[in-house]
Amino acid sequence: MSSIKDQPEFAARSTGYEAVEGVIMSIRIRRHDKTSIIRKFNMTDLHGLHRMICETIDASYLQLYPPRAVAFFKEQHSEEKIAERSAVGEILVLISERDGSIMATGALIGSEIIGVFVCPDYHRQSYGKAIMTHLERIALEKGISKLSLSISLPSRQFYERLGYKVLAERVLDVGGGEFLKYWSGEKELRPRDGQKSNMATVEIVKTADDTVAVDELLWRVLWQPLGLPRNIRNKFSIDGKKIELAVKENGQIVGGLVAVWTAENEIELRHLAVDPSHQRKGIGHSLVTELFRIVSVILCHRIHTIARNTSADFFSGLGFRSVPDKTPEHPVFLNHGITFEFMERIVEQLLPTDARPSRG
């Protein structure tokens, strides 16, 4: 499925005592034992995204469109075009947490949906619908009441099931006596559109308001239940550049992660928390997985954390292992039966998606 557009018509290492299950970041989906997240596109995705789109065009269009039309589709979704769209609109990618591959994508440019594709390996598993639901949610948040798109031959039924009205049939001359047939389409958005998915979105924390919200969440989940003061995080702080991630649901932060560079190629995962009402939904897992993805492309060799005994199994499930090292003690935590364990994970450097072996 795709749209046509882009054409004229168209402190020492004292811990924050933070390791709990929880995390803030992107949307997490479970389908047939496969776990994935939806997040915003970044330029490290470019080659892999382009490859996935071309594979999808070949698999879905070659039997329906003449060669020049297929080439036209690929031209409209070149790496240059993708980069241009990312500068002016919102591009989403749905990523497999198993291997980091891109499974689906879609973009919102102004009030237009563009470039919705699902990898052939994952057709008919509701990933396209998940992308569309999230794009519609973004549109509603921007105050957009009507969306338009171009509908290709293989995607008409998909968009009709999502409530899009098929309008005029259009035919584009692509030269050599060949033509590309498609339809224009539109949908009036209602407040409930874009809210049919139980997904949350993973973001890097950038604004002062979100920084405050993450700080409030960490205190409320990690330290307030132990009777620690509101400013306790300041006593746990260490020097170093931070990575902060947050998961938002309906605009509210429901999970958060804070990591700090402690050496040139090493990061400490300092704090991880998920709102109690959103726990056991995979948010913590998704946050840590996103941290893995980020650091794997910037030459981080090792991630370590000082885990509470209550969360050691959680980190073990994410590939961390216990290593001998001195861990902090604090009477307040001991009074609550909380001890600490030093854990680490070696980071596998992520190959660009287009350098991985093709599936099948």
C-alpha cells in the first residue's frame, strides 16, 4: 500500500535506585509473538527505509503496473524524497524489536498522507492500520479535520476499510505508451479517529516541560513510595551527557528513561520508570530497546545499570548479566527489602538495515 504524491498532481556511581519496570518511548505493538514499536523517522533509518519501500513496490506492484509506472513509484520514494519529507512533515517507522528491521512506514505532510508501505513479510498483520491510526492521531493533534491521499491499485480496499472515500480516478502518463492509474481519496476525521490503538509513542525528551514531567514521574514511581524527599534525584546525579526518553500516550508521559555517558563508549542506565496504571504493557522493555538502538549507531560498547533486586529479572530478560562490583547501600532501601545488583550488557553495533541479509 502506498500513496503516489510528490508529483505535481499528486556522583561516583551511586545509583538513583531506579531500576524498575517502566519506560517512556514509542508505541509498542504485539502481533503473533512479534513485538514492535512505532517511532519517528531519523536519518539513520534512511537506507533501510528506502530498501524496504523498494522491496514492497516490487512485491506489490510489478504484476499490476507496467515497468515505467513501477520505476515512477520508486523515484517518488527515493532517499532524496524521503529526506525532503522528513524536513517538512512527520514520517513514522514501525520497527521490529527482534532485529531492528523496518516493518512499515507512513508520512503526514500537511494534511496529506504519503508513502504508507508495509514490508511484504508482514502483510495482513494490522501494521498498516497501526501506522494509519497514529498518523490520524497526529493530524488531530495538529487540528487537521480532513486528510487526503492517493490510492494505488493494490491499496484501495485497505483505505476503504479505514473509512477513506475514493474520489476521482486519475491516469498519469509515464512515457513509452505506459500509464499509471490511481485514485484520489479523503477522510473527514472525528475525535475518536486515531484513538483506536493502545499504543504509546517513544520520544527523545527535548522540551523543558517534558523534562519536568519525566522528573515528576521518576519521583512518584521510584522514590515517593519509600518516603524519600522530592529532590532526592539531585543527590543521585552524576556528571555526563544525558539521554532521556519518554513514552507518551494521548499527550501524557507514562514512561521515562534516563541514561548518562560515563565514558567515551559506555553508558549507565540511571533511571527507568513507568506509571503504575501503564505497567506490564511492555513500555519499560520498549524504552530500553530504544536506548539499545540509539547507542548501537554511536559506538557505545557497554551499557551498565545498578538494578534493584526487584527488577534484576527484567534486565536479565533484556540481555543484561550480573557482574561483580561494589553496589550502594542505603538504610531506607534496606528497610523496604531492596538491595542492588550491578548488571551490564555489551552493545552489538547495529549494521545499517540495507547492509543486512535479505529475508527469504
